[in-house]
Amino acid sequence: QKLAVALQLAIENDELNLVYQPIFRLDGGHIESLEALLRWHSAEHGHISPLEIIAVAEHHGLAHQLNQWVLLSACRQLKHWHQQGHGWLKVNVNISPEIFMSGELGSTVKTVLQRTGLPASALVLEITEDTSLWDTAGSIDNLARLRQLGVEIALDDFGTGYSSFSHLRQLPVNKLKIDKSFVSDLTTDSRAADLVHTIIRLAESLDMEVTAEGIELPEQQQHLQRLGCQLGQGYLLARPLPASQVADWLQQDL
Ligand code: G
Ligand code: G
Ligand code: MN
Ligand code: NA
């Protein structure tokens, strides 16, 4: 309860923070996008994890307000980087299932793009490959409308959910993010390796781009590249960074 009040104030007073973890093109090593990750250090309650922030927000009717804050902040920041000469850069924003299901996301996204003047193609929405999410026709419509705006949709934590092949084929989604649990087992467990290989080929056949998350070791990166994985993210490549440090990384890419 107290936490919810503090969160509401933090949203209103801009006391939340986003850090940005680069997503790299594995061949060439250029930064393709930055995933915005929520951080909150409350003066009163200390450090609160993003999962807890989301849970509190959803429980107290703050989810939309929080989502608007995240989208607007991430897009403003990206606009700034575009103006610094990095016009090709994208931003990935995590969207919780509750927000995605509500059907209001489309108008929020439209408003944020208008306010920031960003092209829709610069925004990638990450939606967890979540159980019941895909069972309703409404979800597919929501996705289709978002894709019509021109934003990209990535299925996050892919491999941990329940998407069947036929299901995946119907989804207006254009990117998959392989869950880090598979990447961490990639070089030590041949079943994990087979699975990753299968996901990459599946994505190819559906014309989706694949990002591997949680790359921590050079041999994982090499293995992923051999399997044809285009994009990668993980502590080996870069940790989540404050916006001020992202500029330094981008400088090397100019
Ligand atoms: O950055 P970190 O590893 O602490 O993130 C933990 C989890 O919180 C991840 O699953 C991540 O997707 C999620 N997360 C981080 N930021 C956001 C956000 O802005 N919105 C939502 N819905 N989830 C987020
Ligand atoms: O659920 P989602 O994929 O959005 O979660 C992203 C989270 O994973 C972020 O909170 C980020 O801090 C974390 N993360 C990013 N790279 C790595 C990594 O290489 N190893 C581990 N263990 N976590 C990572
Ligand atoms: Mn994510
Ligand atoms: Na993930």
C-alpha cells in the first residue's frame, strides 16, 4: 500500500529510471537497438526490482500510467540519440501481458510516437511468450493493429511458453528472443543446442529475426553465430547502461 503510493509519486515526479542494454548485430558488432529496463531506487523503500514494480502497479491500478511513463521516456531518449546522428537506432520496450491485453496500447503508442516525432519503425515492443495470451482472438487483433502502425513486435523469453508452430504462424510478430536459459546451456547440453537450432530455423521459415539473450561467454556467441542467429544481447557484450554511458558506446559506432 505504502509502496503503491510511493510508486505513484515516483511516476509523477519522474523518479523512475531506465537503463539500456544494447542488442548487437552479431556479424559486424553494430548496435541494432537498446532494450529499456526499468529501475527504481526509492528514498523510502530502497531498490525495488522491475518485477516488483510491475506487480505493485498492476495490483493498484497504476499499470497504464507506468507503461505510459516507460514508453514516453524510452522514446524521448531514443529521439535524442537520433538527433545525435544515430538515426538507425531502435529501442525495445517490455510490455506486460496486462497492458497488452487491455487494448489501449495502440492509442498509447500512437500518442507517444506523435509526441516524440519518432518513426514507428524505431520501436520494438517485447511481449512475453505467455500462456493464455494467445488464446483470445482479441490478442491477435491487438497485435495486428500494432503492426499496422509500423512498430515491431518481439516475443520475449521465447521457448519457455506454449506457442505451437501453427499458433506462431498466425501471430503478427516479427521477432523472437530466445530465452537466456537456453543460451546458458547451449555449449554444455546438446538438447539445449538442438532446441536453439530448431528455434532459429523456425524463425527463418517464418521470416522472423532472432535475438539470443543472456550471452555471457564467447563460446556461446560463437555457437549462436554458427547457427545463424542474427542478434545478440548479454553481459558478455554489454550490461544494461545508464543513458549517459550509451552515448559512449554509440560514438564508436558512428
Ligand atoms: O532488468 P532486469 O533483469 O532486472 O528485469 C527483470 C524483468 O523485468 C525482466 O523480465 C524484464 O523484462 C522486466 N522488465 C524490466 N523493465 C520492464 C518494463 O519497463 N516493463 C515491463 N513490463 N517489464 C520490465
Ligand atoms: O525478461 P527479459 O528478457 O526482458 O529480461 C531481461 C533481463 O535479463 C534484464 O533484466 C537484464 O538485466 C537481464 N540480463 C541481460 N543480459 C543478461 C545476461 O547475460 N545474463 C543474465 N543472467 N541476465 C541478463
Ligand atoms: Mn525483454
Ligand atoms: Na527475456
